[in-house]
Amino acid sequence: MVYKLRERLLKEIQSHQSEYKEEQAFKPRFEDLLINYDDCFERALLTGHITASAWIFNHKRDSILLLHHAKLNKWLQPGGHADGDENVRAVAVKEAEEETGISGFIFATTEIFDLDIHTIPERNGVPEHEHFDIRFLLVAPERAVPQLNHESTDVKWIHMNNLVERISHEPSLLRMYAKSKRFI
């Protein structure tokens, strides 16, 4: 069953253009999940579920806000589970606010910025599963100071000139870094 927000999201994913072949390869898998799994926005769906995240510029657009994820032990963009909310833009903003302590984000573009499917390892009895992550490009307000929360060991602005050394382990972050240069 396809619902109204889900139908809109499905169309956005189908029309999402990317020069990256891995993103194009993800699109049919997103489509299958959205069409065939009523509970695809619920973390209980262990075949995989929708998540949303934010690649965040500072107001000058010369730095990106990253957090060092406590459970995964790597630098990542803020984001998380939809927990039943089909409004993935709202989920991305909510997760960005919760994980950084910053409010007042604006969208740098209304379009989906990036699509990714990645594996989350087994932890605390929850089996290995996939996150179908829909990513948006946000801009923080001037003088935004991030605050650490329980999900991270660190959170900081990283200048674009120093970003690659922090994210070289993660191809999808390198992809977003390359894409974000168009918005500087």
C-alpha cells in the first residue's frame, strides 16, 4: 500500500538524478521497500528500513558539521530512524537538532541531496540490517555552536579543507563532500 507522503517520496526517489552509479543502483531497492513494505519507516523491519540524515553546512558554507558516533566509532553526519514518520525532511531536521543541539536549520535545496543504503552491524541482540538513508543538505544559522549528546563522543565543525582526512573511510561521505562543493 502506498500512502500520500510515501507516494511523493517514491516519485522524488525515482526522479533523483545522480552522476554516481551506486546511487542509481540504490533507487530500485528504495522503490521496492516503499512499495512492498507497509512498515518500511519502522526500525522493527529488520530487512531494512528508512532513515533520514543531514549534511550540514555552517552559515559561511566552508565547514561541515560531523559527529563521532559512539556506537559505530566513526565520523558521520547527523541522522536517524524515521520511527513511523513518512516526512523524511522533518525526520532529518529533527535528528540534526537532537544530535547537535542546534535549531534553525534551513534547506540549501528542497531536493533529496543523496541516497545511500548501508549495513548496520548486529548489536545488543538486534541483528545486522540495512538503513535506507535519505539525505538532505542543510545550512545552520550564524554562530551555531554544536552541543554533544549521548549518541556521540564528539561533534564539531570541520573545514572543507580538512574534511577528507576525517571521512576517507566512508565512500558515501566522500560522495556528499564532492556534491556539496556545488553549493559553496
